[in-house]
Amino acid sequence: MLSKLLPNNEHVIERVVRVAVGIVGLSLIFVGPQTLWGVLGVVPLLTGLLGSCPVYTLFGFSTCPMKSPTGKGPASGGAKV
């Protein structure tokens, strides 16, 4: 049930970048300009930790590598060489 609501649709590198951006954003509350705009850092932090972006889900987009139905090899389905 939860996997349909929050499917894993982010690549590992994208998740790391989102978490880093979120932490930097949240740090703006405590250091630097000390502005409340840093609260927006919660969004990339949470999406990076969950591995699911609601906007990606809404539009059916994914940066996560595809898996084959058998769980082995690429899902391209092309001819084997």
C-alpha cells in the first residue's frame, strides 16, 4: 500500500544530493543570513531520505534505474548479443 503512495523513484546519487541540499537549506536558519527560508530545506531532505518525490509520482517520472521483471540484468528487453 505504501509503495503505491510513495514509490521509490529517485536514483541514489539524486537522493544524496537532495539530502545535502536539504541540510544546507536548514542550516540557513542557524548560520549565515539566519532566514526562515531555510525551512524549505525540509522538502529535499525528506524526499531524499524517503527516496520518493511526490511530483515525480504525479507525472510518472523516475530517475531510479529500471529492474527487469526477473530481477536479473537490464530491463531493456533487447536482443542478446
